Amino acid sequence: MSKNIHWHRPLVTRDRREQLNGHRSFILWFTGLSGAGKSTLAHRVEETLYERGHHTFVFDGDNVRHGLCADLGFSAVDRRENIRRIGEMSKLFINAGVIVLTAFISPFRQDRQMVRSMVDTDDFIEVFCDTPLEICEERDVKGLYKKARRGEIQEFTGISSPYERPMNPEITVNSGYEDLETCARKIIAYLEERRKI
């Protein structure tokens, strides 16, 4: 980084934005295999928060790769950079007083820890969408597992590339067996219990 770049301190701070919004800002980081229900669940939780008057935004893995991360592939280096960029963007959004929900496979613990270390301890809530591989393959809503099994997609998480389960996520939802509403209620209950919302 250039020595000629200096951080400019804003007059309108995160605390002031949170006061205006009437709620804290933080990151809900949804992780799990492709087909685990991350995006669907993140959007459902966002809908509940929005209905309560909270300021929210969902970063979805596929959507981000159409723009912000369109130049990245799926090598380990590119995946790490993808997550780093999302972490930095999420940090900006929580400074803007927004509740951020991210839906990314983010298969490597080290990368998830990198994002966690970018923000204060209470600002990062890891949500593990625990869905077995066989159920994800049965769902295969995008047909990606079939392509990966045929060798048409290289470095596919769960098939030819590993997924490292979270060791101590703040929230684990059994998205393979429990319905969407049950999983969403569990997340909302966690946030209420800790007075995040």
C-alpha cells in the first residue's frame, strides 16, 4: 500500500448511523456446500429483518461473481481473493449501519477466519448450513454436481475440492432436514437473544 494513502475519518460514524437506523449492524456469514440452502435462507432471514424495519443487504455468491469478482476463477488463490473482497465490502456495509448477509460456500476455514479478523469480535456471526453432500447432490438445482461428477467442472467443492466444516460456528442450522422457516426462526431467535435486533 502506498505511503501517500491516508484513512479519512468520517463525521457521520457507524454509531450515528446505527442510532439513526435503530439497530446494530453486523455480518451474518452463511457457509455450506453448494445446494445447502445458503442463499434461500439468507434471503428469508433478510425478509424478516426488512419487515421489522431493519436495513439489510444480501451478498450472494453467484451475483457477486457477475460483477465485483467477475475477473476471478475458482483456484484456491482466486477463491481466497473472492472472499477477501466480500469481507472488505461487508466491512464497509456494517460501517454504513447495514446488516450484511453473505451467502458463499467459502470452503476454507482460513478464509472465513480472515474475514472474521477484519471486523470486531461481535460483528461476525458464522451460520453453518449443515446439509450432507448426498442431499445437496439430490437437490442439485443448478446441475453443477452432475457436471462435476462428469469432470466438466474442476475444483468443485465437495467433489474435487474440499469443504472445511466450521469448528465453532455461532449458529448451525440443519438445512438438510429442517424446513426453511425453522432454520430462519433459529437465526432470528439467536439475534434476539443476543440483542442484535
